[in-house]
Amino acid sequence: MSKNNLAPSNMKHYLFLVALLGFFVACEKSIDPFMISTNSIGQLTDSTKIKELKSIFINDSLSRHIGGDEFTGTMNTISVYEKTSGNLLLELDPDYSLDSLSTIRTVRIMDSRFKNKDGINRLSSFGYINSKYQISSIQNTLRNLIISVDEINAYFTISKSELPEEIRYDINSEIEAISIPENAKIKDFYITWY
């Protein structure tokens, strides 16, 4: 075979490889670090192990509070801080204390940049959440209401100071969604993975 016959064949081979590489690069989606879905928050997923957190939050700082007394049943909360601003982004509670192979059970959303596809974030009002999702349950506690939305694995707390005075102080009353003002502000936003 002459040298001229090999050149077009090699060129086709290289063009095919370049096209294939371009296809894979085009198909790869960049993950929004602030997007909340049912099973993920940015690169953090419901199957992420504690030992993987340093690589996921490589550009952020992790702080781990270890409870002194395991009898209390307190979790070892891991706080994620943004390195550049020092802002608290997330608080993570693992399934099992002091276990690097444990996965995350609960994520407390601390930064308002985290939001889901419908724009729900920690600054959302009860009315906006109620307009987007079916409320699964409302628990009446001493100081807060706990609003569960099973569809998105989330629950929200609302301070009872946001409620009308006639229902604010009775912890035994069953509070329905219609009794909560639409403009009631969310106090806390949690994602729970089971």
C-alpha cells in the first residue's frame, strides 16, 4: 500500500474520534450546585457517603460538630460554608453518627440560592409552596408548625408568630392549611432522604 492510501483512512479514523469526543462533551450536563431535586442538592445525592463530602464540596469548607454524649441521640451535624464569603450553605445530618460510610439523612437549606425547579427556596412563603404542592401534613408544636411535602421529600417550619392570634397558642388544635396566612414566611427548609 502506498502512503497516500493510508492518509485518508487515518484521517477518517481521527475525525470519527473527534466527533465521538465532541458528542460526549455535548451530552455531559453541568450540574447546578444550587439546584434541589427529590434525590439531590447540586452534586450531593441521597446515596452520597460522608467520606465523599470533601471531594463534593472541594471549593467549600466543612465543619463537623461532634456531640459529646451519644446517649443524647444527637446527630453529628456537618456544616458546609462557602469559602469565599464564609456564608453557611447547608447543614447535613448523617444516618449514623461517627460513620464515614453513612449517607445523609437530612439537609437543612441555609442559603437562599438553593432552590428547586419551581423556585422553592428558604425565602418562599407558605402560599407559594401551597400553590405548587399538596401539603402532606401539618404538625403543631410549641413554637412552630412543621409543614411536610412528601412529593419533594421536604418539610418546612413556620413560626407560630406568623399565625392569627386565636390559633397561635393552642398546641392541641389541629391546624389546616387554610388557617395559615399565604404570606407566612418559612423559618427553616429541610430535605429528608430515607
